[in-house]
Amino acid sequence: MALKMIPELEEVVEGLGVPGIAAIVLLPVIIPAVGGIGKSLTKATIKGGIVLYEKGKGVIAEVGENFEDIVAEAKAELAEQHTTNIEPATQEGEVS
């Protein structure tokens, strides 16, 4: 009694049935079609990511400019308060 390493063709056909055999026959046709769809889907996803990145860069730049403007206004107000606080003190010192 020899050990069977390779199944016989009849056993394989019976095990796969019609759907399995159809899949084996159609597989060389289906794989390139799915590959083409997958490639176009991948490209579309990458394009969307690039567009989103560019829009995000613009938004971040705009937010950065607004933040810089607010910081500049705050510094100007602090400088103005500092000069108004110093002026009365120097005037009082001159009067005495």
C-alpha cells in the first residue's frame, strides 16, 4: 500500500464541483480585470489624498497668518499699555 501524495484528477474534479472548475477556467481572465480596476481605484485614492493635502496646506497657512496677526495685535496693545503707564510716572517725576 503506497502513500498517495498527488490526488487523482477525478477526485479533484469531484471535490471542486462546477463552481470550482469555472473559477479555475475564468481566473486568468478575472485577475487582469480586477488588477485594472484596483489600479484605477488606487490612483483615484492617491489623487484624492493629494487634493486633500493641498487644501489642508492652504487652510493651515491661513490659520497661521491669522494667529500671527493676533499675536502682533496683542504685542502692540501691550506696548501701548506699557508706554501709557510709563508716561504718567515720568510726568509726575518732572512736576515734583
